[in-house]
Amino acid sequence: MEPLAVDVEEAARLVSVSPHTIRRAIRSGRLAASRCGRRVLVPIESLRILLRGDVPPIQPGTDSSDRTQPATQAVRVKEYQQ
């Protein structure tokens, strides 16, 4: 049975790039990922989409400061009443 998702290191091995390249693709929004505890998991289907070329290529030298889209991670703020 094929796994539904793999960690960053395994994703990098599967597509023959470095883990840094996978993390950069995740930060830029070109590759979907989710956090499970301390691990970051990449869905296999997201890797297939990346390999098919259905997302823009990762440009060398880009980092998270180049993003034009806002962060998608929600932050929960708890209000305290005193």
C-alpha cells in the first residue's frame, strides 16, 4: 500500500531534490503540506502535481520573503477576562 503522505526528507528523495528545496516549495505555497506534531508531511498527490508541472517552478534564490500571498496558518488567540 502506498502512503498518503511522506515527510520532507522522503519527499526530497522521491523527487531527487534536497530537503531545503522541498521546504522552500512549501513556504512559497507551491507544495501542499501539513504538520503532524513536529513532523511536516507532504501528500503524495502534491508531489505528483509538482512533478507534472501544474505549479510554477521554484526559482533559485527565492525564499519566504518573496511571497505575495499572506500566510495560511491560523493563529488562535484566547481572550482572558479578569
